[in-house]
Amino acid sequence: MFISAAMAATEGAANSEGFFEDPTVWVGVAFLLFIALIIYLKLPGKITAQLDTRAERISSELEEAKRLREEAQSLYAEYQRKAEDALKEADRIVEHAREEAERVGVKAKAELEASLERRRLQAEQKIAQAEQQAMDEVRARAVNIAIAAATSILKDDMQGEKGTALIDRSIEDLGKHLH
């Protein structure tokens, strides 16, 4: 009931007022004029052109970004490869240094052993020389003692008749040994 009363009041108001007094009509007219103005000024084409320009600029920026990304990826891959090569080279250098140190160590050990062997031989030679010298000194001393003893004994025995007989016999033996 309330709805039918409101409708009746609205119809009565529309009939009592004129067509151009209705605000809805003016809003519609203004809208149609606005649309006509937009079409007259070719704003849709301009808007479309600006949007197309902006879309092309965005597209070119995206392509540039894609190209830069691919370039960055290739540079990254190249730097990774260079880093791996550097690590391999460092490993080779370390391995070469290790081998060189081992070779030098073996050489130094061999030289040390050779040096120790030479010194041992020199020490043995010095000991042998010292033994030989001591033996020579002992022999010389023994000879000197024996000569002194023989001289003393002969001095005592060579006196008198006994000494003359011994000399004669030595002279006779000498003749046998020479012929």
C-alpha cells in the first residue's frame, strides 16, 4: 500500500512539472553532450594513441630489462666459470707446491744422509788413523826399548872372549848368506 501511494505521487509530480524540469533529463542531456564533446575532440583516439605509446614504451622497457637480465646471467655464468677456473688453478698451484716441497724434502733427506755417511766415514778414517798412529808409536817405543835392552845386553855380553867368539861366528854366517 505504501508503494502504490509513492508511485502515484511520483506520477503526479512528473505530469505537473515539465519534461525539462526533471533533473534526470538534464543529467542525461549533459551526459550526451559530454560524450559528443569527447567524440568531437577525438579523445578516444588520443587516449588510445597515448596508451599505445605508453604500451610500446613499457614493451621496449620490458625487452631492455629482458636483454639486461640475459646479459647479467651470461656475465654471472662467465664469472662463475672464471671463479671455478681460479679455484682449479689454485688447487694446481697448491698441489705443485706440495709436490715441490716433497721433492725438496726427499732431496734434503738424501743430502743429509749422504752428509752423515761422509762424516761417519771421515770419523772412522780419523779413528783408524789414530789407531795406526798409536800402534806406530807403540811399535816405535817397543823398538826403542828393545834396542836399548839389546844394546845393554850386547854390551854386557860382548866384552871379553865371549864377544870375540860371537863376532867371529857372525862373520862366518855372513859369508854363507852372501853366497
